[in-house]
Amino acid sequence: QETARRRDTYYAASQKKFVPFAKPMVFKKGSMQYLWDEAGNRYTDLLGMNVCISVGHAHPKVVGAAMAQAQDLTHCTTMFYHPVPAHFAEELAAVMPNPKGDIEWVVHFTNSGAEAVDLALTMARDYTGNADILALRTAYHGPTAAAQSVTGIAGWRHAGMPGNVAFVAEPNQYRGIFGENAGAAPYLDEIGRTIATATTGRIAGMIVESVQGYGGIIEMPKGYLTGAAERTRAAGGLFIVDEVQAGFGRTGDHMWGFEADGVIPDIVVMAKGIGNGFPLGAVVAQKHVAAPMAEKFMFHTYGANPTSCAAGRAVLQVLREDRVQDNARTVGAALLARLQDLKQRHPKIGDVRGRGLMLAFEMVKDRKTKEPDPETTAKVFEACRESRLILSKSGPYQSCLRMVPPMCLTMEDVETVAEGLDRAFTLAARG
Ligand code: PMP
């Protein structure tokens, strides 16, 4: 209560909407996929503390690496050379796709995802000399002014954002403008139409999440990313993929969500899971794309911070050694199957979707009309507390329940989660 009083008194109102709970929750301890509240109750963290916890809360290898580095030299500004970020850049470049071995990937570390998005947009504009950027309507790309400018979801848009952004209809296969399972083709035509009607015709680039996170776990249909990259490049632009939520093996089949479509982006934006909770972001670009920026200053004070980069290196090591991506695939598939069972029993679940450990329910008032049901979503969300599950509401109507847990979730957890969700849906249906 003291924590709640202090926070409610001294936090600015600008952070209020992001606290959706009826009663405050205080967590002071976490281990792998679990969190403990002040009373000692254990919760399964299906939110992964907002997709940041990729390999597990307080993962001993990640914490150990960061602590050891912090004791040696906590911070070293990028003006000086340091082996840890240099090593980490090499390792990140090595986990980027390179089918013919002819791509030179280069890294610019930032402090957060939004800064990385910002930088990616600047890079694309500097490289092409064009201003216009395409983004998807239900995208979320972060809180800085430039990242907000490409964020399409109305609830996240504030007054007076920078311009030169044209929004394209998202290829949502459940409730998109072309109807259910319309595939990629009509949405690719939309990109062409948008370039022709809402830009100068020559664009700096297009930015997309390979799987939209805050949009409500919206997967891009087969061929969409490849086709979008083609259309972007034909209009003079660079193809930018935001892997802040979908990256680092979360989708199960690949390290990066975009790999499912075989597309090679010009610029990849990453954050969150890269540091397993340590503040870190990065732009990984093809070498020639970043080259023009050598003419101007660009510097992030904590970018390439060795403590965060030591954590990042440990994350890559754990991903590799513990076969975390394989776990995301198999446990994710089992969880998805249980979510589909729940859909059979609970009529307000309109859709269940996602892949790997990036899954969601979409709640509707009626399956035929698909009218979004944020009220029931909120009730289920609250009832999940009773089931000791933490997840998050998302989607443009706040009618989706998003699950993006630490990727160490087990088959045993799947059973606990499915039972807990079942109870929450039943409770919510009773009002
Ligand atoms: N891109 C996506 C897809 C995100 O989900 C987020 C954060 N939720 C960001 C960018 C911004 O990252 P950050 O909050 O670290 O600035």
C-alpha cells in the first residue's frame, strides 16, 4: 500500500493508462518463468515482464555475466573501445540470416527499442534521401516522437507527432478489411495504392513487425513480408523489420520472425529479449545502408554499455546452449492446442492465434459479428490474477489477451496455465 501511495502520488499521469489492474500488484522477486508477490504467492509470468524476459527472470548466467562486468567497469562510453560490446556485435551479426554469405551485417547499439526504431528511420532517410515512411495501422513501435509517428494504434497516438508517415491496412487474417483469411495479395495491392496516393512516390522505407505484438499478435500472412519488401524497394525505400517482440527465437521456428517468409530486410530493429531485462536495443543493418551516416554525429549515451552487452552475450549463449527456440516451438504448440480447446468451451473467444511463445486470444461479443469485447477481456484479465497468471491486454480495441512468457516455460506450466485460464474465463462469464 505504501508503494502504491508513493507511486500514485509521484508518478506522472502519463504512465497511468499502462497500469490496467483494478488493484495494484507489487512483485519483488522473480525466477525463470515465475514471479512472487509481497505475500509470497507465485504467479506464472505469461507477459515476460513485457516480452523483456526471454530466457528467464534472474537467469543465473545472465545475472552473473552482468554482475561480473558491472564490477569491472559498469559503463564505458562508445567513444572508447571495449571488448564486450565489440564481441557482442560480432555475435549478433553472426546470428543474422546470410543465405549466400555475401551480406555484411553491422550493429549500432541503443538503450531501448524506440531509440532503435528512431535510428532505423533516420538511417533509411539518410540513405535514400527520401522522407516518406510506410507503417501498418495496428503497429506499435515505441514511445519516442519518431517511433510514435509510425505507431498506428489510436490509443498510443498523441498530439503533434512528426509527419511523413503513411499508414497501410494491416494484413489481419481475422478481422482485416479484406475479410477472413484473405491472404497477402490484397494487402500488398494496398501498399502499392498507398505509395501512389499518399506519398511523393519515392519513399525512405517501410517498417513492419514480423508479428505484431501490441496489435494483438497479428501474424503476417505468407508472402506478405517478401512482397512488401519488393514494393518498398521498387519505390526507392528500405525494408525495416521491427523484431523487438518477435525476435530471439520467440516464434519457435527461427531466430527472427521475418525468416518464416524468407525475406532479408535492409534494417532489423531489436530490443527487449536481447538483454533479458537489462536495458538494451540495437539496429542491425546491412553495411552499405549504415555507411552514409558516417558523415554525421549519432551517439546514444548508454548504447553499447558493457554491463548490458555482457547480459546480451549471455542471452545469446543461453539461447544456443539451452535450445530455447526449440522449447518455444514445442511448448508454444502445446499451449496453442490448449488455447484452441478453451475456444471450444468459451463462446466469447473469437480467435486464438500466434506461433511459438507469442500467442493471443481475441475476445468478441458474438462470433458472427466479431464485435470486439474489451469488457469481457478486462474481466478475464482481472480473473487471471486469481489464477495466479500474469498476461496483458492488447490490440486496437483492448480485446486481445497476449501471452509472451519467458521461453523456459514448461509442458507442466502449460497445464497450469490452461486450467487457470479456464477458471478465469468461467469467472468472467459469470460477470
Ligand atoms: N517495437 C515494438 C514492437 C515494441 O513492442 C516496443 C515496446 N513495447 C518497442 C518497439 C519500443 O521499445 P522500448 O519500449 O524499449 O522503447
